[in-house]
Amino acid sequence: EAGVAQSPRYKIIEKRQSVAFWCNPISGHATLYWYQQILGQGPKLLIQFQNNGVVDDSQLPKDRFSAERLKGVDSTLKIQPAKLEDSAVYLCASSLDRLAGVSQFFGPGTRLTVL
Amino acid sequence: AQRVTQPEKLLSVFKGAPVELKCNYSYSGSPELFWYVQYSRQRLQLLLRHISRESIKGFTADLNKGETSFHLKKPFAQEEDSAMYYCALFDQGAQKLVFGQGTRLTINP
């Protein structure tokens, strides 16, 4: 089966610019996760969707970050405006449902560099 | 608060030597713990989970509730074991994974 897809794989922007990341989860997976992984740290959950609804966005910096999953499949994560400290790898993952969150499948990530 | 601590950022051992990657956790309740691995240029993937109590690629991990630890062990390291290893805890209340900082394991020939 196809895995979680993400694009772009790399992005370099200047601070105060905007950027968007795209994720296509595994077919049939109801739960989708966005993680931020700063260099030298483990992944940190930013937001969790169940179908097209947000179930946890407690760690999402909502003044600059936004995410949506309008049709319950693909998702986009946006940063506007970006700051230097947003430089990180952004990982998308999916699972069959929330109860199956122990079995998450990860995408390859998008490496963001903010100059 | 739920927390996972991996005290070693870097670990380097020789091929054939035993390996132990340390993981300690803080969790109120019955924990569900995992080890994830990320090989060079590959995506993060599940290595093993404590519930299954199985050996994957020669690695085992035992949950020690008294010491709140879940150390990953392998008796004889191989060069292909070089990778980033992350210990993670599943927070059943929030239904989410909490990761440690990771340990970069390097196996020297």
C-alpha cells in the first residue's frame, strides 16, 4: 500500500514569508497528525484531525500556524508569517483512527529553513 | 505531565558489542511504550512496542514500572543498526504519542 505522502520535501524561505505544506495520508486512515521536529529534538504533535475535524490543536501556535483537512483526506499546514524558530522538519502521520493512534505511519517530512 | 527522557543524545559502540539505549518515562497510569527508528534518508518507523514483547532485528525492550524505564537492548550490534532511535509513550487520555529527544546510535566497524 502507498505510504503517507508529503510535499514539498524541502523549502527555504525568509522570515515573515508564508509557506504551506501538503500531506496525503494512507487511504482509509481517518486520523491525521502534524508534528514539528526541531533539530536535536523528538517530534512534537502540533495538531490532530479525526476525519475533517480537529481533535487536538493545543500545541499549535495559532497566531501564525493554521491547518485544515477540508474533505477528511488531504491536509495542509500553513505558517504565516514564518519566524526563524520555525526552522524544523514537519512530519505528517496517519492512523486508522484515534484508538489506533499507537500505530501511526509517518511521511518523509518537509524540511523548512527560515532565513 | 507525560514525559519521555532519553539521556544520551549520542551513543557509539563497536560492531559485535552489546548496545543499550536508555529511556525513562513519567506517566500517571498504565503506560504504553514504543521504540521508533529512523535510518538515514528513511522515514520514521515503528521498531517495537512493549505490549508485543517481541524481538525485532535482534532488539528487545522490557518495561520496568518500578524504575519507569523502557531501555532498548541488543546483545551484538551490527553496522546496519546505525540510526536515530526515539522512545515514545502513548498518552491514552489525549490519544497521542509523546516522543523523547532521540539517541543517535553509531556502530563502528
